[in-house]
Amino acid sequence: MTSRAVRDVAVVVPAGGIGRRLGHRTPKQLLKLGPTTILALTVGHFLRHPAIGNVIVAAPRAYLARTRQALSALRGPARLEVVAGGAERQESVWLGMQAAPDSAAVLVVHDAVRPFITRALIDRVIAAARASGGAVCALPIADTVKRVRDGVVETTIDRSALWAVQTPQAFRAPLLREAHEKARRDAFVGTDESMLVERLGHPVIVVRGLPENMKITTADDLGRARAKR
């Protein structure tokens, strides 16, 4: 007789952006990839995961109804909730975290517009967070990187220690809550959750990400994503 899976992970999907860089009036997460939306493809991966009990989507307040409609056909063991997000990504994550149950041992944050995540990568990031407290996925930077000022190269940066960070990012729930609370007290805005946890002096483990785990930000990104579907 197999034991029932413990669903002690909650996922926050910040989807509060409008996506002006994409050139559409519709928020980018609500654009279609094939027969469904980018957001629905993203959220579906987490709803079906055996360790995840709750998925919270933080959407633009003006698009709450459309977001709920876009997700209405999804089915999975996890509980799905849509809440109003904030003006900034960090605020959307904070608001989404407030809807996560106190019983969640691990909190995962994943970009709404990274729909090509895999179950294996989710597993690795969650496992690393359980073991160490915090984990991100990332890829080593292959291109030459230069610091440029006013259109002129200042220097070439050693890329051997540089990695491009993706999501999902996962943390033990008390640690991520503490990191966000400190950032709010300090009026500090970071670019991702790892940056907030780093401010506490806590190490964050890096799990190798996936080249296909792209973030759809520009019209070119959208074209490549649609070609993959």
C-alpha cells in the first residue's frame, strides 16, 4: 500500500504585468499559444504536480475575471486561486504569498510567461530548497559580456562565474516570508526572490536550468514560443 503524497508546497505565479514591450493591449500571459493561453500552460504544470497543494495566481486587478476564465478549464489535485496582484512583481508575489496556507513548508515562485517548464526541473528546485532553504535554476552565460557606458565598451567581464537566472525559485516558507518582510520594512525592491533572500545572508543553491525554459517578453520571444507549439 503506497502512502498518500504530502502536498506541502504552495506556488505563487506573479501575473500582474501588462507586457507593454510585447506591443499588445492584452496582457502577455493571456495571449494564446495554440489553443490555450500562455498562463494556462504555465499553471497547468503546477496544478498536476504531486507535491503541490496550492497554486496562487496574482493577476492585474482589471483582468481578474479574464484570468479566472483563462484558467477555468484546468484540472488538477492542487487548489487554484486567483488574487489581485500589485504594480510591481515583488508586490504581486507578496500578495500571492498572503493567500498561501500557513501549512505550506515550501513556497515556489514562477514567472507566468515561462510555459515550457518541466516536471523534472520543478522536482530538482523543490528538492534543493527543502535541503538547503533556498534554490534557483539558472544557466551559465555563454556569450562574452561587456560593461558599456554611453555606447562605449568600458571592460570585458569574466563570464566564468556568471549565470542567467530563471524560475522556478523555491524556498522554505518561513525564509521567504522573512525576506519579503525585511524588504518591505527597508523599502527595498529586488529583481527576484533570490535577491531578497540573499539580503538575509542565507545561501541560495543553483540548480541547472533548461534552455527551453524561456521567458516570453518580446514579440520575437512570442514567435519562437508559438513555433515550439
